Amino acid sequence: MTGPDPETKMQFLFALRSRGVTDPLVLEAMEEIDRGPFVRGIFAQRAYEDTPLPIACGQTISQPSVVGLMTQALQVSPRDTVLEVGTGSGYQAAILSKLARRVYTIDRHARLVREARALFEALHLPNVTSLVGDGSFGLPDQAPFDRIIVTAAAEDPPGPLLAQLKTGGIMVVPVGQSDTVQTLIRVRKTETGLDYDELRPVRFVPLLEGLGKET
Ligand code: SAM
């Protein structure tokens, strides 16, 4: 894994900054984690463009600036345990691994989890645990979480995920009907309830029920 040439890397980081990713720790993590290995086949040559790209199982690796903005909105601290729902390529989880103590990531497609797990090993990211399952139900065995990030769109923030968020915790999730523009929201759990912030319009694949077919 050689990574991008310096000019390409500079343009990649410039695109992130110009789209609002300004948190130095998030930028550092995104500089450290090369997007190249997470994009395969004919799309590999477009890995450093600020665009979502197709991955296996009919899914997508998200646009880097959206990954950066979601990570920034999550306000991760080094002691945090984070749950990501929607492993996809593993790119978002790899970035979170540089910012958090422990990352659990879950996807309904076994093939995506297998491929992402191989990358976490190759990149020496031992604080990421990847699992196959329907992430709408969270991971009760590992709960509660300091931070939860959902990288597929739900009609509403799933109740089990809200229940598995610590008091003082933050969840970032795109909400809205699939196939339309959705809104990225941030939910903070306080002593007295839930505070919601609308962050920006986004477009994600839907959060689906059950396990995906092996492809
Ligand atoms: N975070 C990913 C990355 O860095 O490449 C991109 C995620 S992709 C936009 C959305 C992912 O959510 C897909 O891989 C899809 O299989 C997964 N997904 C959809 N519904 C799910 C569910 N109920 N539980 C777990 N994963 C789900």
C-alpha cells in the first residue's frame, strides 16, 4: 500500500477543508488513513476524489468530506467507545480508530465485514471490532456507548440505539426517506432527555432490516 502522491494527498485534504472539515484531529486521522485500500477494482483510481463510490454488495463508501463532517460532529475523545452501524468498506471505522479508545462496527453484509476486517488487520488497527448483524438493534452486549454513528439512513433514529447511548453521549445519524434528500442529525443524550440538532442535507443508502444476502 503506497498511498497517494503528495500532490493528490494535498488536493484531497484541501477538498476536506474547503467543505468544512476543520477539526485538526479529524484532519490528522484522515491524513493518516489512506482511502485507497478501501476502494477496489475499477473505482480504485478515483479513491482520492471527494465523491461516494460503489463497493461490493450494492453499497457505497461515503464521500470523504461527509465522513469528515460526521466524524467532526461526533466529537470523539480518546477514551470513548464508539459504535458504527454500517461498516461498508471500513473507511469510517478506520478513521474513528485513530480518535477513539475502541470502535465496534457492524454491517448486515458478511462479505463487507470480512473484507473490512482484513483491512483493519493489514493496517494494524487492533482497537476495531467488526461484526455481522442488523445494527438497528445496536450491540447490547457492549453497550452503553459514548458515541454512535449510523452511516445508513433511517426514518427515525432507531430506539435501541438511543437506549444504548450513554448519558452525555452523542449520536450522529442521517434521517429521512430513502431516495430523497435526508437530514444529518446529531442527538445528545442529557440527564433530562434528548436534544436534536439538524446539521445538513445528505444522501445515504437506507438502513435495512435483517441480514444481507451473500454476494
Ligand atoms: N461507513 C461506510 C464506509 O466507511 O465505507 C459506508 C457505509 S454505506 C453508506 C452503508 C452501509 O450500511 C452498507 O454497508 C449497508 O450494508 C449497511 N447497512 C444498512 N442497513 C444496515 C443494518 N440494519 N445494520 C447494519 N448495517 C446496515
